[in-house]
Amino acid sequence: MADGFLPRTAADASPLIDGFGRTIRYLRLSVTDRCDFRCVYCMSEDVSFVPRDEVLTLEEMDRVCSAFVALGVRKLRLTGGEPLIRRGVMTLVRALGRHLAAGTLDELTVTTNGSQLARHAAELAAAGVRRVNVSLDTLDPVRFRTITRWGRLERVLEGIAAARAAGLAVKINCVALKGVNEDEFDRLIGWCGEQGCDLTLIEVMPLGDIDGAGGFSRAAQFLPLSAVRADLARRWSLEPLGFSSGGPARWVRVGETGGRLGFITPLSEKFCEACNRVRLTATGSLALCLGRSEAVELRPLVRGYPGDDGPLLAGLRRAIAHKPDAHGFGTAACPALAAAGRLMNLTGG
Ligand code: SF4
């Protein structure tokens, strides 16, 4: 892998600040749009993926991530699709780990469906990863199969156990789905408390309803977490925490388990004013906001200037200046988003 990007002047090294004064410190990179599951709220069973030659190589991803690090990004998260099914992905993880060792990056982390975690957990830890997020919407094997279509719960649970054994902190991400898993939140809270895992409940996001998803409609399955939280508070003591993971979750401590529970509520509460993140798709498209269609194509700047970082660095600065002030969920911008085909497996959720 290339040895990263070193800004050549003090101006090059100034942080990335958008038009609303927000400093960009966090990049989420979707290393692949492919996945070994077919979750009903994410992709249809016969989904077509982007052609492989449009997907950035691992070296190109390292180059773009390193450019972001050179411009002040302190946190990188690898997502997908399922990031751990990309062939050779550990080469990228190890390469990015050099920024941790150099002190130019605070955190390198992964969001995974857990299916491949058992075989990669120790290597992730060795590369400097300290935390992983595992998507898990149910602890019921049959329901798990229904939601993921192709997944096996036991493999995910093995993966979580391997991650814990490797010393990784595990946060469970659970998408709250009306009529699907709303009867399981108590069980998940108890189980996460036993496992020593944080849990976040996430409102389903209305990103392009999925044709052929067996009747799944994000709008119909939307469950406002304000109501979920009020209901949980009848049985659990939920003490608000000042703790922040640097993301949009609002955290509470569950008195009975001692565990932390977060709520991510893109629809019922906005958190845009503190947004510090952007997303890079596997094809090199920089999504400036998950809930808006604005994106800037970085692939031409990567492939068009193989030996020259200048155009890419300048392109990143230009792009960030156009980051929108707030997401468009629940507004007229939403249909445009769906029309633009902004699906979670491409942008990494
Ligand atoms: S939600 Fe995650 S695990 Fe499920 S199909 Fe989409 S990318 Fe794969």
C-alpha cells in the first residue's frame, strides 16, 4: 500500500471545515456493496451489485482514507455491504492501522453483520481495532433467518464471542422494526448486559423502499424510538448519560444491567448540527449526508492522477464545502434520495 499522503504546505494540513462551520473528523468507508445476507430492509434477494471495475481497489481506498487522515480525519469506520467478505480486506485494515501507530488516527473500527467475525477478530485486534459494531436485530434464530434471509444466528453469536475473546469491545446495533422485533428489546437489553456489550436501537431509515423485498416497507415498519424509550422506562431504570461515542446516539445507563443503551433517531430528532462525518461508497462516491442525494465522485481524482495527491486533496476540500446543513428525511428531498438509488449497502448505513 502507498505510504499515505503528506500535505505539502500548512494550508494543505488545515482541517476540513464545511460551509456551516462543522469540522469533519470521521469517515465511513463502504469497502464493498456486496453482502452475504439479504436483510429485508436493506436489499432485495436478487439485488444487482455494481460492476467490479467501478469498485475502488484496496490500494485506492487506502489512498483516499490516507488523504482524509492527512486533512484531519481522526476516525475511520469500515462498513459495507459486509466489509469482512471483501477479499483481502485485512490488507486494508493493516495498512490503515499505520495511522493509529503514527498517532494521526484515533480510531479504526468496523461495522459488520458478524458472519465472518470469528475468523477475523484476532487479526482486527492485532491491527489496532479496539471496537466493532455488530448488526443484530433479533436473538431468535428463526426470526433472524426471516430478517436476513441468508444469515445464521449461531455464526454471528460465535463471531461476537470471538471478538470479545480477542479483547474487542462490541456494540450491538439493532434496527427497531414495528411488528418484527419490537417484542424483543427487553431480551436484547438483558442479553447485552450479560455479554458486556453496548446496545443501540436505531430507527429504520427511509432510504429508497426496496422493490421485491417481500412486501417490506420502511415507512410501514417505522417505529419511533421516543415511544420505545418511554415503554422501556416502565420496566428498566434508564439514567441519561453525558457519554458520547462521537455519533448521533443518545445514551442511557440501564440500572438493572449496568449496560449502556443508545437511541439513534434520525427521524424523530435531528442531530445534524453536530455532524462531523461523511461517507465514501465502494465506488468512490463521497456522500456528504446520508439523508441527502448530494455526492461528489472521487474516483476520477484517484484514477486520473495516480502519482499526484494534489487533485484529490483539493477535491476533498471542495466537496466538504458543499456538505448540506441537515438531512432530508421526511421532506421533499426524500424521493430524490430514493430516485438516486441511495441504498444502505452502497453507502454503508
Ligand atoms: S443490512 Fe447489512 S447485513 Fe443486512 S443485507 Fe444489508 S449490508 Fe448485509
